[in-house]
Amino acid sequence: MSDLQIRPFHPDDAPAVAGIARRCLLEVDARDYPTEIVKALCTHNTAERFLESAARRQIFVASLEGSEGARVVGTVSLEGSEVCSLFVDPDVHGRGVGRLLMERVEHEVAAGGHAWVELNASVTARWFYVRLGYVDLGARDAEFGVIHAMRKSLGRRTSN
């Protein structure tokens, strides 16, 4: 996707990012999670919440240039060496947006001196992360349903 740019989150991106999160939850994650959990996650992933998160996390967006200008089609957030969330517009699933966002955060984590990237994957996203080289460390029940703890080595030896 030569017309795709990965860039830092800007506060003006918050409504688009929240909209993408909501669509992913309602259209994709709803296949694997009960309605009440999906609704709770939609309530949790608001524009205001993304703005609050930006104060303590690195957030990146994928912006796709089109005939009507650039539009946000994905987002990923990172705190230290942990990926906190990844959402990709369902309209562009399978086109490499999620992979490119993950490559960006893996680069950031490595630049920070960490040897591992860690995340908690939804049941829905587990196989996406496995294809990217993440190891499933096991499933557990969490506040918003079953999640899989996952980790990927960045091939570095550090003290972290």
C-alpha cells in the first residue's frame, strides 16, 4: 500500500480512531464475544479515552490517501514494551495495515532497548499475531472476556 502512511496520533484523530475501534468491535470481535462485552468495550474506546491515553502512551495511526484526501484506517497504542490496542478499519482488513502498524511499534520498542514486545490479544486477533511471529503464552479471563497473553522476541539481548 504505497498510499499508506504510519504517523504519530494527533488529537484531531481521536474521533476517527474511536469510530474504527467501534466498527472493529461491532463487526469483527462480535463474532467471538458476547454482546454485553462488545458493548462495554465500545463504551470504553471513546474519543475522550484515546485523548487521555495519548498522555501516557505512544499512539500511531495509519492514514490512507484517497481521492477525498487522507483518512485514518488504523491505530495502535504502545506503553513501554506493551501493545495496548490495535484496531484496523474492517474495510481495509487483509491489506497489510495491521502488519505495518505492528512493525512500527516493534521498531519503537526495539529503539527503547527492550528485547520483547508483549500484548494481550483478543480471541479474534490471536491468529493475526501468531502469523506475525508472536508466541501465545496462554489464555485467561479478563475484565472484557478471554484474552491471550502473547510475546515476540525482537532478537536483542538487553537487561529489560
